[in-house]
Amino acid sequence: MATAIPLTIERQLGDGSRKHTVPQQVKIGPVSVRVLTIASLASLLLFYLAQTTQSATTSYEVQSLGEAQQELVEDVERMELEAQRLQTLGAIQQGLGDSLATDFVPAKDLKTVE
């Protein structure tokens, strides 16, 4: 058998009359049910909105990082082509050596046609 402990205003347990106890049943009326239903739906909608916003923000950040990565890949390819071009020019100049300076004859008198 369970023992009931009355909660009184005076916070005393013992013999005597109970002046106040906590009710064991909670009665909810139709207005309270509506308020609780609306509050529950509002909290669910706010949770859904927060999740959707977070997902959209993450998606935008991923897309932005993907575009930045693509730009960097294009820059690397462009720089590799530039390095190859400069290496080719250096090889050509080394291959020609001194003959590049001696093959040309400076022009002395230039005549122009008017």
C-alpha cells in the first residue's frame, strides 16, 4: 500500500488537518487545448524553419567554395602554361646563343617612301 504524503502550506507532516494539498489531477479546458496545440505547432514550424535556413546557408557556402576552387584550378593551369612558355623561350635563347647577336647587321641609312 502506497503512503500519501500531503504537501501543506506549513511544510509540516503529522497529525492534524490538511490546509492545502497539490491536486493530483489537472483539468484542461478547450481553450487550453487550443493554446497548447498552437504553441506546439509554432515550435515545430520554428524548428523546421531553423533547419531549412541552416541547410540553405550550408549549401550556399559549399557552392561558394566550389567556385573558388574552380578559379584556383584555372589559375594553376594558366600559370603552368606560362611557366612552360617561359622555359621554351629560355631554351630557344640558349640554343641560339651568340649567333643571335652576330647574325644581324645594323642598318645605316634608312630610306622612306613618301
